[in-house]
Amino acid sequence: MPKLSAILTLTTSLILGIAGVWVAYNVNMLPVSASMNAPVYDELYRVLFIIGVILFIGMTALVIYSLIQFRRRPGETGDGIDLEGNISLEIFWTAVPAIVVLFVGLYSYDIYDRMGGMQPLMHDHSGQMDNQAERVWGGIGSGPIESSSKKNSSSLPIELTAMQFAFIFHYPKGDIISGELHVPVGREVSLKMESKDVIHAFWVPQFRLKQDVIPGQPTILNFTPTKAGNFPIVCAELCGPYHGGMRSNVIVDKQEDFDTWLKENSKESI
Amino acid sequence: MTISLKPNNSSPEKLQPTGWLKYLSFSLDHKVIGLQYLVCGFLFYLIGGSLAGAIRVELISPLSDFMPREVYNQVLTLHGTIMIFLWIVPVVNGAFGNYLIPFYVGARDMAFPRLNAVAFWLIPPSGLMLITSYFINGAAQSGWTAYPPLSITTPAAGQIIWILSVLLLGGSSIFGGINFIATILKLRRPDLKLMQLPMYCWAMLGTSILVVLSTPVLAGTLILLSFDIVAHTGFFNPSLGGNVIVYQHLFWFYSHPAVYIMVLPAFGLVSEILPIHSRKPLFGYTTMVFSIMGIVVLGLIVWAHHMFTSGTPPWMRLFFTIATAFIAVPTGIKFFNWVATLWGGKISLNAAMLFSCGFIINFVLGGITGVALAQVPFDVHVHDTYFVVAHFHYIVYGGSVFVIFSSIYHWFPKFTGKMLNENLGRFHFIITFIGFNLCFAPQHWLGLNGMPRRVAEYDPQFQLINQISSVGALLMALSTLPFLWNILQSILYGEEAGDNPWNALTPEWLTSSPPPVENWDGEAPLVLEPYGYGKKDSNETQEAIR
């Protein structure tokens, strides 16, 4: 009997595992990925989804099986078995979730690091070299760690001012003010954000990035778009009556098209 | 005590009004107070549910066309505040806690009966105040989180009334928490040890510790916020040098434990219901106790996971990710233990059992999305979206509210002496379960694909899924009808329940239904094995009870 139950347990776990992997690779619940850290995000999502599906189907199946198998048949009396606990079982289901959680935690740390979350945030909006170090609160960066030293030279600085109920983008280079965000493909953008009134949030679902835009505390968000196209910018923090309507677009262009746009809209020659 | 000046020696409880009028009086009887909490909470649930209905109607179409935008924000603020502070917290703590804890510890009442009555009577006025603020210049419209500077810049009257009523409700909660701690630790019947108490006592002890430690922080924070609004101080107002992030830290220091204040008592109630209806001892009593206390400790140090996009420094993000994810361990133990309690039992598939099992399934899903949300890189995409809305409704509705219904089906015979109709109860469960999952499961997809929460208008590509969700909400609303009909029917014509219809071993069943004023006519019974099902000697005890 114990052999049979061991085989049963093994087969069920195997089926569950395969089902989890199958579901995670065939059910896509995420929008297009359009930034450098989006594929990294999707990888984490897939791993979490596999673990989640296995756990959820497993627990649900256990509950439904117990309800059917151990239901009280008509006319049946008396109690169930006198089983108050089982130390080895309890240790087992303390240890397994602990290991899973530890794995998920370390893995997501790795993902976070690959997204650039652990790099010291640097920003250089040239001409703003105050003696007093400006306190900037960081979002997630997207550049690989090796490039962090040359980041200042290569990243495109843009300033975002959020207000009820609009996003205003300012390009220091060319002194352009725009209601939409124009960025080139493949170049890191360093968005310095501050709010004029209440807390807003800058969210581009296709970039898998979100950062609150806070009054009184500038925040920085670095990202590298990888796909040309037109994606929504959504305010994700309740900011007043028109919160749902506070939307804009990010237009990701090829470098040449972006340069043209920059040239056409610049107030000064670059 | 003034009572001692009276000529007769009756206890204060015996001087209370009798009949149905006692439910409207300043009663000191813990059972009356428990039912006051329950009925009052349920009325607020109907109001909060209607507001949820209004939200789902607005979201049927992508345009803001059902109500003005300001009103929509008031509705979502009131919905959240009512459901948390006037329905779930008072019912899982106040209603069942007051009714059951004195029975479980073998006492005749709570430690501080007057404080108990005060704690209850703070609720109806603050609830009414909150709701009527809608008619004075409009209710608060900054969400139940009331983040400044939005809460400072929206119309002041509604926000101030919101703060006042949440302060009063927090006060009520603290009074209740102190009372539960004192009752559980100090009023235990002689010879009854802590480790022999039913699990709900441990859940309430843990919850009350959280209430007493964290609610005062919320109170202080809201008082500072009201200074900012009324006296134009600058604690949280950035234009006066204040810091908006500090508010978020202080707010979530209470409001994350608040989740456990809503959920831990529900865990306790399930631990009482499952053994009785599966006729088996609760599996792993000791690990259950330690996991409750583990959740209490961890629950206090995870608040910043609500602030991963607020510009928190990387080290803080990491610490709170790990701490939060580890809550899954003690929580997981409890769920495995419940399934093990079902295993090998003789399970009655009645409404109480079905709602408890529905809770297990819903909460597992909510817990899985919770662990995912704890991961910073995952959270920066779905934070403040419908994914979060789905997650926490799986926790507080699929979790706590399912348990409340389960508990009503389970203890109604004790409350009233009448049985509920089980077929209607099963029907209620099926409609609620389908409606709930239809309403909230699709919202995970909405959040992942770009729909933020708290919006009155949205991208038209999300319309179909929102309509499905609204149909689910309609089913949830309809599901209260068979429930109410069942209650009404049973009170009027219900079958007599007898003292112990479930053949249970916990002390509240070892007295008449409904119980006498001081719980037992004679001495309180000494129940050393509240979960002793399936034992030879316990069968004899059960025979004796019959």
C-alpha cells in the first residue's frame, strides 16, 4: 500500500508539474514586451506562474478529492480517524514552502539586479551641478551593469512634470516641451520625474515599468525601449476626478526618425 | 462600582432589558454585543455592496457615463472604508470574538463588559457619520488610503469626517483588542491551559496584539493629516516642506497588519468549523499556534511592500520582499493542516463546510498572487492595477467573507436555537462562489494588460472583460437573496436546533441554544480536548452530552 501511494503521489506531482509548465508557456496574459527589461520580467512572470499553477491546482484538487472521497454517506454515523498531527509531514510542508519561497526570493533578486535595480542611480542633467547633492529616489534602471559607468554619456535625459491631469515632457537638449514622450529605439532613457500637485505614477505596461511621480521628491526611471511603436502611458496612482483620463503615449521611433522629430521641434539649433 | 449600591446582588447583566429590545440597548452581555456587531456589520455590508455594484455599473462601459467623476471617487472611497472598518474587521473580531471567546475560555462574560459595549456603540454613529458625509459637500474622495497631498487638496469636509469616523472605529477596535487579550489571558477557567484553548482564541490573541500595536499608529497619522487639512500644518504637505512618503510608511504600518486583523480571526473560525463537520481532530494544533504567532511577527515588518513604486531605496525593497514572501510559510502550514484535517474524515457537505472549503481554494489563489506581488520586479508592473484589486478581493472576500458566511451557517443554531435550511445554504454557496470568481478572476488579466485601479474610464480594449466582471458582481449581489430568505424563514418557522445539533465538543455547544445570560446554568464545563473527535472516550462524552 505505501508503495502504491508513493507511486500515485509521484505521478500526480509529475502531471501537475507538466501541466504547470504547459499552462505557463501556452497561456500568455501579458501585453507586447517593448523594453529591455520586459523580457526579463516575462521570465520571472513565467516562473512564478508555473509555481502558482502547480500549487493552486494541487491544493484545489486535494480539497475537492477530500470532499468527495471522505464525504459522509447517507446513514453513516461516527467520527473520522483520530489523527491529531504528524510531525514529519508538518516539517515537510514547512520546509518545502520555505525552500520555494527562498528560491523565488533569490531568483527575483537576480531578476531585479538584471533589470538594474541594484545599481546606484546616476543622473546628469548637465548644468545642474549643485554643490548640495540632490536627493533623487530611484525607480528601476534597465541598463546592464557594465554600462553603468558610461551611462551618463549615452543615456537620453528627459524631464517629466506630472500635474492634474497631464504628463509634460521636457527635452533639455533642444528645449522641447511635449505632451507625448518621443524616444528612440535601443537607447537608454533617463526620465527625471517630479509632480506639481499630487502623487501620480508613470506606467507603460509594455515596458513593465512603473514609478510614482511625487511632489517634493524627484524620482528617476531608466529604461531602454526595444520596439518601435506607440504605447500608452497610464497614470496609476489615484490623483483626482480625471485620474482615469490621465493618459498619454510614448512614441518609440527609429533613431533617424527620432532625430528628425528632435530637429523639427527644437527651439535652438543643436 | 455603582451596581454594588443596589439592594439586590444580581450581576449587572441581569439588570439588562430582555426580549428583542436588548439588541438595541447598551447591553453588557457578550452574546448580545456579538450579535449587535454581526447584524450591524451585515447592514453596512449591504451598503458597501451596493456601492460596489455602482462601481461595476460604471465600469460596464469604457466612458465615465454613469455618475460624475467626483462621485465615483467618493463611492470607491466609501466602499473600501465601509467594507474594511464596518464589515469585516467588526464582524470577524467583534461579532464572533465577543460571542465565542468567553465560552472558549470558560468565562461568563468578557473581562470589561462596559468597555465592550462602548466599543460596539462607537460603530453605528461613526458609520452613519461616514455615509452621511456624502450629503454634506460630498464624502472623502482620496480612496481608503487617503494619500496626501490628494487628501489635503480634495474638499475638506468629507475628508475630515472620514478621518473622524476612522479614528472612532480604530478606537473601537483598540478597546476590543485590549478586552480580548485580557479575557483570554486572565479569565480562563481554572485548570484550563493556554495550549488547550480552541484555535480561535489563539487567532484572536494574535489579532488583538496586532490591533493594540498598530492601530494607534494609524490614529496618530490621521490626526497629523487632519492638522494638515484644518490648520494648514505641513507634516505631509510638500508645498510646506512636508513629506508624503512618511505618511505612506505610517499608514501601511497599520494597514498591512489590518489585512491580518481581517484574516487571522477568519483562520481561527475555519479551524473551529472544519473539525466539527469532518468529525476529526484539528490537524497539527501546535504548529497552527506557532504559525499564527509567526504571522503576527512577520505581519508587523512587511508594510513597505505597498510602496515599491514610491521611490523606496533598493535595500528596503529587498528586505520587504523577503519578509513578505516568508509569510507564505506559516500561512502555508495552516492550509496544509486544514486539508489534512479533512483527510480521512466523515465530511458533511453542508453550507458551513462548503463555504470553508471555498475559502481555502480562494485564499490559496490570493496567497499565490500575494507572493508574486511581494517580488519587487513583478510588482513594479502590476502595482496599483486591477491585478492588485483581484488579489486583495481574493483575500478579503474570497477569504474573510466566505468564512463569515460559513460561520453564520455554523453558529446560527446556537445564536437562535433554530436550524437554517441546508439546501438553500448550498445554493447560496454555489451562486456566491461562481459570482465571486467570475467577478474577480478576470481582473488579474486586466491588471497585467494595463488597466490601473480606481479609474472611472478605461481603454476600450478592456470592455468585454469588465462586462464579464460586472456580471459576476451581479451574481454576488443576487446571492444575498437566498441567504436573507433563509435567515428570515428560519427565524419564523425554522426547525428547532437543540443544544448541540452538530455534536460538537467546544464549550459553546455544551449549553442551551440560545445560551442563558451567564452562559451556563451551573459551573462552566472543563473542555480539555476541544477537538477530541474520533477518540473512544470522546465518543462517551458525546453520548453523555446527548
